[in-house]
Amino acid sequence: MAVKHKLIKGALILTAAGFISRLMGFFFRIFLSHAFGEENVGLYQLVFPVYALCLSVSTSGIQTALSRTVARKMSLNRPGEASSVLFCALFITVILSAAEILIIQQNAKMIAVHFLGDARCTELLVIISYALPCAAIHSCICGYSYGVQQAGVPAVSQLVEQSMRILSVIFLFFFLKSQGSTPSVSLAVAGVVIGELASALYSARNLSRTGAAAHIPGLHSLRRSAAELIPLSLPLTANRTAVTLLQSIEAASIPACLKLYTHSASEALILYGVLTGMALPCILFPSAVTNSVGTMLMPAVAEKQAAGKHTDIVSLLRRTAGSCFILGLSCCLFFLLFGSFIGRFLFRSETAGSFIMTLAWICPFLYTNSAMLSAINGLGRTTATFLINAVGLLIRIAGVFFVIPDFGIQGYLWGLLVSQLSVTILSVLVLRSEIKSSERIPSLEG
């Protein structure tokens, strides 16, 4: 019962923070579209696949492994070992992030021209690289907090990051305007760095709330933690990197393939900016709920699995997945009814409204998938998670290369729907297999 209450409390805290953060981000994107224009929003969005790829190599896999390891350590009443794992993860991720800064800055122009297809991204890549070590510190402390099922620090750090990002960009924008200068979209990228720095500082300052600061490990403990953390994080990092690489290829290829569908380079970038900077954020806005549930669900499932409570896992999965699906259906109906109005009124874009209405159909599957994939990770089936995500991404990439040239951006939206439906089906099959296996265990023991 205590685990259930922790899950609910943590999910509520993260959901509240997620909603506030997404609401702030939603209006911030409206500001960006008005301040810099749709094409510059497309440029801004174009550098994030590279940023996400770097995070997947240096941070994402380690954060997931950290959260799961800490949850297991705490269930065995070993808080000192949990703290040692955290400090080990911090050391590894910061070193990797520093190396990524050097690599990006030395090859920024090549990445911009040959991978992203636009030399104007060179400066943006250099700027955003400075956010990597800050994001590493922030992610590791949040991963530890999720493991001990204390959502307060991650929730507030998320709000700190978003607030500082938005306020810094708005301040710099109007300051430069008052000086007679024309602000560029590089301000928005600089805001990412400022936000991550503020979030890292807050997370580090409040590390004592998680209890980790009370157990500073020695060199021997760090080595032992590394021997435990690295083997677990390597497959997670490989899986996450492969998935993010596919996502990066997908994102970078959309503008190029749109050019094959009678669009100019400027028109292709505008469509990309409307899709990724306006329509998708609207669709993803309610997923603050399901992402929060999934974040807290993974360590809860891992803890119950370590305790051998297989029946509780089944009950937890049924409730969470069912609730996420119902939320998805409700949001689907809302976006179908009001998507056109949202596009016209908020973004001043008929195209955005059309995209939102088409994307509405993915909501039931998208929201449910986040919870189910988190549960699969919590059960230790990380390879299954990778394969499921890879299948979904390959379907989307196929849509980019084979459907967009003939049907335009609408073909990509169809591919998204097929992709999310496929992920849902595969996730259900994996979880059903796990449920059947767990239900056989009590009967064998009896």
C-alpha cells in the first residue's frame, strides 16, 4: 500500500509540475513563432535531434539504470550503496558530456551542412552544446530521486529549468530590440543553456532532500558502484542511442524529403517548424500526466518485482494503462473538435490547425505507450523496449522517405499513426507475456 501511495503522490507532483511547465512552454512557443517566424522556429527545432542524440549517449541510459538500481537498493535497505551509485553516475555523465562539447564544437559546421542540411544551424549547435553537462547533472539527480520515489526535487527543477529558459529569452529579446538590434533565433537556443544551468544548480543544492548527501562514498564504493552500474547502463545506452539516432535521421530528413514534394527549402522548413514547434507540442501537452505516471511507474514495478509481488504488478499495470487510454480518447475528441480553432487563434496558422486535427488520432495510443514502455523497462525487459521503439521509428522513417515525396507532410502524419498503433500492439504482447509468466509463479510455488 505504501508503494501505491508513493506512486500516486509522485505522479500527482510530477503531473502538476509537468502541466505548469508545458503550459509555460506552450505559450513560449507562441511567442517564438511570433517573434522569430515559422522558418526560424524550424531552424530552432532542427538542432534538437543532435542535442537529444548527445544526451542519449552521455545521460539517458545511465539515468534509467540509475533509477532502477537505486529503487532496488532502497528496497533492500541499502541507502549508502544507492548514494554511491548516484555519485558514480554523476562522474561518468559529466565526463562524457564534456567530451561531447569538444566533438560538437569541432565539427559543428559539418554536422549542420551534411546531417541537418542547413549551414545556419552551425552557431546554434555550438551554443546548445554547453547545456550538456548541466543536463547530465540534472538528469542524474532526478534519476536518483525517482529511484527513491521522491518527486519533489525533479518537479521543481523542471519548473526552474522552464522558467529560466523562457524568462531569459524574453528578457534578451526585448533588451536587444530596445537597443535597435534584430534578435536572432540563437537567443532561444541560449535559453536552453541558461535553463539547464539553473536546473542543475537547483538540483545540486537540494540534493540533501533526497538523502544522498548523507552518504558520500569512498573510492572503493565508487568502483564497486561502477562495476554494477556500467553493465546495466550499457545496453540501455546502446538502445537509447540507437532509438535517438533513428529519431534524428527521421527529423533531419523531413525537410529534405518535403523538398521532393514540390516544396522550396524555405517552405519545407516552415512546414517542419509548424509540425514540430506548434502542432506536436499541442498533442503532447496532456502527456504530462502519462509521462509522470510512467516515470513513477518504472521504479515502482522494479521494487515490486524485487519483492516478488507479481500480482500487484499486474493490478498496477491494468489500472495505469487503462487510465492512460481513457485520457487519450478524451484528448482525441477534444483536438478533433477544437484543433482548427487552436491553430488559427493561438498560432495564427491554418496549417497548424490541420496538423493538430490529423495528429489527434494518435493520442489514445501515444499516451498509453508511455506507461506501458515504462513498465516494460521496470520489469527489466530493456531489449524489448528497444525493439518496440525501433519498429515504431522504422515505420515513421519509411513514411518520411517513401510517403512524403508522393503525399507531402500528410503522408508523414499517417506514418505517425501507424507507428503508434504498432508500438501499442507490441507493448501489449510483451506485457501479456510477462503477466502470464508471473501468474504461473504462484501456482508453481503453491
